[in-house]
Amino acid sequence: MYFEAGFGLGLGLPVIWMVRDDDLKNIHFDNRQYNFIVWKRDALAEAAKRLKNRIEATIGRGPRPAS
């Protein structure tokens, strides 16, 4: 995943970082400066909500359906 994230960053694309709570200690030292969404296996609904909020805050809500 580091390759893909680095590629996206190199292209100037926003990257949203997520990590499972029990794997947080394994984040590579040169990625620790990024604001990770930390999620738990038993709280996937909360993780989905936080991811949705981060996407909307980062790139917006997207186009609205035609009425």
C-alpha cells in the first residue's frame, strides 16, 4: 500500500490513510506524519462514518443527482 499511496501523492492526488488500531505501531517511520484514521475490527460502522467524513472533507461530496 505504501507504493500506491506514494504514487498517488506523486501525482498530486489526495491520499486518505487508514490503519487498524492493533497495527498502528507498525506504521513505517516516514509515514507517521500523515493523519491516519484509526479503526477497530468491532467498530466498522464507525470506521465507515469516519472515512465518509474524511472523503467529504478532503475532496467534497461529489455531484448531486439530477432532480
